[in-house]
Amino acid sequence: MTTAGRRFSLDEISDRLEIQDLVLRYATAIDTHEWALLDEVFVPEAECDYTQSGGIAGPWREVRPWLEKVVPSLKEKLHLVGPPYLRFEGERAFGRTSLYNPNIIPMPDGSKRSLVVGGWYEDEFVRTPEGWRIARRVERQSVCEDRRELPRA
């Protein structure tokens, strides 16, 4: 049964809001470099795949240090995420969240590179004693625009 046209129980509403907050917590942690906050987003054994955007895939314990190293090089960035489309299966949920991620990267010669990425996070969420967490994340790109220098007025 689809969710269209049906009423959610209070528990379902609570689960949806908790997962939406989790997705926003991730975006906030990335943009503000609050790396410890990411440990409130992923379970320790989570698997992540950022290969479509030129990143790495692997266990969270390897991906987090990579994020900590790479993300600060994006001096100007913003992660905009929509509310996730969710499907629940017991203590797990599967979601697809749209993302729009404009970045400005300073280059060694003083120019700026604009990198705009759009797509989706495809996530598997799991309920833990601490609340919902991401157990698996795959980033899927649908839009990627790369300009070596911003246009001048």
C-alpha cells in the first residue's frame, strides 16, 4: 500500500520527523565541520558510497576521516536536502532524499572553481536505542556542473 491518501499514526509521524531531523543533522555537520555530530547520524558499522561524486566507498570508520580531510577544501558550500521519501519495514526504513550542493573551490592560481551537484541520498535507516541512524548511504548524482572559474560581471 502506498502512503498516498492514508493517515499516519502518531508513531509513524514521530519516526518520519526523527529521520528528517537525522538527514538535516548530516547536512549541518558537513557544512559546519562538526565531525562528532556525524557519529549521531551513522551507526558505527554503516556502509557509505560517495563514488558517483568522485569520493570513496567503504565502512563508516574509513569514510569519516576522508570526509574530514576533503570537505574543508570546499571553502564555500551548502547542502540543501529535501524531506526523505520513506518506506518502513519494521525497525528499518528505506529513504530517498533529494540534495542540491553548490560548492566554490579556491584554486592554487587564485581562481575559483564552481562545482554544483544535485541528486539523491539513498539510505537505509535503522532504529537503535539512541534513535534512528543511517546504516547504509549511497549518493546518486543526477546533475553535476563544473565550472573552472566563476563568470565575471
